[in-house]
Amino acid sequence: MKPCTVVLLFLVLVIYLLTHFYHFYFAIRCYISNLKFKMSSSDDSVVSMFDAILLKDLDVGQYGISISKDDSSSYLRPDEGLILRPLSTKDFQKGLVDVLNQLTRAGDVTEESYQDRFACMKKVGDYYPLVVEDTEADSGRGRIVATGTMIVEQKFIHSCATRGRVEEVVVDKAYRGRKLGCLILAVVTALSKKLGCYKTTLECTVENIDFYQKFGYVEDAEKFMQCRFRD
């Protein structure tokens, strides 16, 4: 075998090993990262989807939400035993999926799949799901009684702006009539403005248009369309 052939084969082998080592290295890093997250959320610690400080001092008064003169963030405690906060790793155990099932079919969501999805959403960093918890429910263990999500989309248009999207606002049927839906919508709308979104959108049924108009949302000439691949 000619020396040049040997050198060429050697280089091919080196490139092959380096390429596979590169993929192996990043696979190990990803595994360790997910393992650390699961370990951190498997003990008594609670991991929030985002920093709760973002929910403070929002301009929700313009949407009819009452604010104490002594506490500009009093809306985070809308009633006795109720708190509004970011979604956390413990909220699967507190009935989040049960509430979502009152809006649509949540499907088969196990605690493992919940934690995996939570980790992915937190890593992306553009998801802002909120919950209202009744801290006195279930003998003090707490229960999720309302939820809503604001998603930030990264854009090239409007000088690389961001757009907010409101999704999955729902209140447990036993807690309706206490304006928790209004509170969540006001907070996610004010939060999207605080985060610098150039606009925030949502989809709703025709009978709910009047409700959303109270929060500054207006009908657009564009129509919502979808191509559904499964339920």
C-alpha cells in the first residue's frame, strides 16, 4: 500500500472518530443537563418556569383590576388563600391537567411527560404560563384553579421585534365568577407589553369577542385558520 494511501486512510479514520466523539460529547451534555433538572425538581425544591419578579408592578389597573394603594402588586393575591404565580414543577401534583381538561382535551399527560415538557419550555425561555393556586385547598396542599399562558415569538419583521400570543386561559368551574379569568388576561397582556412585544394576539370564539375587547384586543381583518393533524 502506498504511503499516501495510508495517510489518507488515517485522516479518514481520525475525521470519523472526531465526528462521532462530537455527537457523543453533546449527547452526554444534554443527558447530564436533563438529569440535573430532574434531580433538582425531584426533591423538595420548586422550580418556576420564569422569575416571579416579572409579575410585580404590572400596569393592570387599566384593565379594571383592583390594586391596593399600599401594595402595587396586590393583584398577585386576588382573594384569601389565592395566589397568582408562574407555573412550577410541582403543579402537575396540584391538578393543572384537571383544569386544562375543562378547556380542551389534555390527553394522556403523565408526571414524567409533564416534567420533560416543563424542562423543554423553560430551556427555550419564551414561555410564560401563569397559575392561580388556592393554597388552602386539599387540606393545605394547594390546588391549581386557573391558568393562562403568554408565549413570546421571535420575529425578523418590525426590526427583529417580538410578538406575544395568549393561549389556554381557563378557570376551574368551581371558581368562576370571581374574575380570575380577567386577572390572568390582564396580567399576561401587561406582561407582554413589559417584555417589549410589539403586539399581542389571541384566538377566541365569536361570543367572547366583547370580553376580550375590554382588554384592548380588537378584531383583525385576517382570519384564523388551522390545519389539524390530530386531536
